[in-house]
Amino acid sequence: MSSTPTDVETSRRPESIAERLRSVDPWMAALALSSALIALLVVSPMFWLVREAATVDPSRAYDLVVTSQTAWITVNSVVLMVAVTLLSILLGVPLAILTTRTDLPYPRAWTVVAALPLVIPSYIGAIAFVGMFGQGGELDTLFGVTVPRVDGLSGAVFIITLYTYPYVFLTTRAALLSMDGSLVDAARTLNAGPFEAFRRVTFPQIRPGIAAGALLAALYAVSDFGTPAFMGARVFTSTIYWEFGGFAVEYAALLAIQLIAIVAVVLVIEAGIGRDEDASGGTGDGSTIRLGAWKWPAMGFVSTIGAVTLVVPVAIFTNWLVRSEGDRIASLEFQPEFALNSVYLAVLAALVAAAFALPVAYYSGRVNSTISRLLERATYLGFAVPGIVIGLALVFLGTRTVPSLYRDGVALLVFAYVVRFLPQAVGTTRASVLGIDDTLLEAARTLDSGRIETFRRVTLPLIMPGVVAGAVLVFLTTMKELPMTLMLQPVGMDTLVIIIWEAQRGLYYRYAAIPALLLLVISGLTMIVSLRQEGYEIG
């Protein structure tokens, strides 16, 4: 005897595939598909790198990797990363405390001084210090003055620390300004001394901020190419470039895979250290630490850092600029086309990155799902991977698939910039999307405006400030990018960073002066935009 399904049973029957497809929002489906394609494009260079490494015969790969040279490169890279991270913490945390929790005079001015080293690319500082204090430098050749050499691994640690500690300073300062200061006051009323109160109360609350800054410093140190190359330090980034230039592409690919593994380990460690169970929200108000007689040494400490990181490089480059000694080298003489080429590439990268970021940011900002978060996170892969690795991966992509792409036209180089800096555009655009008032969109829909019309007339104008800010960040950081530009530079298309590299290689430092000073101005603009977008208070 057959039975007829009841109404309840019918309502509980799973939807068919056709019914599910009909219920899908076409607009969001198109956004999801676009985001997926963009995410796939961003991660594709890593596939080519892994593919190239996988083609190496296992026995040969073992022979290449398990060598004393590889072991020494690994040790140097880890030492560089750890030393820079620890020294950045030792500089950044005290500076953050001085400018937020003490009665240091003129805290706004000292905050700017402490943060400004971030505007100088570390390789610019490396050129200045090597040209002045390195072996064969100005002091050595002109005055015969013997000073401690600023080169090698120790020199790279010194220079990178000077220009990365602001990461720790800014994130720690933000944590101090947002922590609950009343807890520190409560600890002091229980007879806890300043150091005991810091250890038991303040440090657990600001630990996530310190960890965030330390992560940025560590990733910068292990991925920096220019400074170790200029200092002659044998680390992963510089060795990958030299091996690639020497046609040892297999070894370069294997080293790149090892470098990615180190970056992955750093991210995992930070995820554990940076947990914020002990962090608490607050106004940042609390008792101020009285410096007393230590006020003057504290101001001397901050001003010395500012002088070493800012005044010395600018003075050195200005001195080289006004001097005209030695033979003239026509190929290194500054020409406006160097700056125009840099601007042209940066504008292309900014426009493409803004276009790529728009669907990803809008989809992840409007849809709270695992897929949207996964697609957004996928676009951040390039920012975590060192530029030298992305450059090498795209060399393999160009030479193995479409050889005309490699050094013939700007397409591959612009794509490299977009892969590397797309997160900057995604982050600022998504922040604008999250700030949209839903009632405005609902009002537009009640006036019979379609999805596309609503997006064009309401949504796009609202999020345009975030889109523009992201494009500006991509433009400014592209102008300073060194390793990818070196590896993928179109033939005959010299840029500011290329001239700086060539001038340093030939020890013709005066020819690096104008490009370097231009990049310092550009870097200053980068910092202004970055601080505004990240919401850091400097007053």
C-alpha cells in the first residue's frame, strides 16, 4: 500500500539542485566568481615556483640543499631575522612607553621623530652608511679615518633595525593608548613597583601589539633584499638573486622554497605569541610616570635615533648631490625619464590593483562567510612572500610559458607589483565597504534602482575614498620596490631604483643621490597615507 507524503514531510524535503541554483543571487555569485579568479591569479606564481623546484631530480636537490653553503645561508638568515626582531623590540617598546606613559616634554614631536625612520627604505640607509662608513667609504678614502665597518651580516642587522623598529613602536604605542590604565594604578596602590606593575599588568595587555610589530619586523628582515645585497651579507634573499644571475636557477628555486618555509614558521609562532586573552579595552588614561632627572637622557635617546636614521642619510646624499668629482658616467646621469618610468609603472600597478581589489573587498565586506574570508585571505599571500621569491616565480612563469612576456613589455612586472601589494588596496577598500550604511542601499532599492545602478550611484561614491587610498599606497610602495624590478625590468626601461642599484654596484654613490632623495619624499607620503589609514594617533 503506497503512502502519500504529508505536507510536513514535503516541507522538510531537501531542495533540489535546480531550486538551489534559482535561489542564488546572481550579483553575489558574479562577485564570488570574480574574487575566486583574482585569488587564483594572486597565488598562481607560487604554483610555478613549486613546479620548478619539483622538476629537480631528488638526489640532485638533496645535494644542492644539504651543503655547508645552504646551512650557512640559513643560519645567517635566521640570525638576521631574530636579531632585528629583538633589537626592534628593545628600541620600539621603550620609545612607545616614553611617548605615551611618561611626562616627556613635547610628546607629539618625539612621536613623529621616532616614527619617521619608517619613511626611508632600508636599502637607502644601507647605501648611505656603506658609502660613508663602509670599507672604501668616504671616511676611509678621504680622511683615512678608521671606524667600525658597517657591512656584512652585522651591518645588515644594524641598518635593518634602524628602519624597522617603528613597526614595533607604532603597534605598541597603539596598544598602550587603548589599554585600561586603571589596572596599572590599582597595581601601584598594592605596593607594586614600576617594573613589577609593567611585568604583571602592562605587558600582558600590550603583548599582542608588541607581537604584531615584531611580526612585521621579522618578515621585513627575512625578506629584505637590498640591504643584505649592499652589505654583502649571504642570506636567502641576496643569494637567490646572485644564484639566479649566475644561471643556477634550480638552486635559486630550492632556496626560495626554504625561505617560504621560514616565513610560514614565523607566522605560526606569531599566531601563538600574539594571543590577546589578557588584553583589555580602555581609554588609555592612567597615572603618568615622572621621569625627573631622566627627562634629559630620554630626550637625548630619541633625538640620537632621529639623527642617526634621518639626518645622517639625508646629509650624506645631499653632500653627494652637490659634489661633482670623478669621471662622468653618462648611463648613470639622472634623466627625467627614470622618474617618468617609475611613475608609469606605479600608476599601472595602482590602477590594476584597485580594479582587482574592488570585487574582492566588496564581496568579503558584504558577505560574512567562510568562502569570502578565504578568498580575501588568499589575496594576502603575496604580501607575506618576499618580493625576491615572487620575482623568481614570475621569471619561471614567463620563460617557461610565454617567453615574450619576460623583459619584453611591462605586463609581467606590473602583475608582480599587483601580486605583492594587492592587500594594501583590498584592506582600505574593504574598510570603506564595511562603513556603508545599509539603509542607504535599501532606500535606493525601494526607488526601483537595480543592483548595478545602486552600486554605481550609491555604493561606489561611498567607497571611493578607500579605493583611492589603496591605489595611492600601491603607487607609493611600487615606486620603492627593488628586487622584483631588477628581475623583471623591461629591456631599456631604467627606473629610479635601477639607477640606485647600478650606482651602488659601481661604487658611484653620487649618482644615487637624486633618485634616493626623490624616493625619500615618496616614502614620506607613504607614511602619511599609511598612518591615516591605520588610524594611528600621533598627538
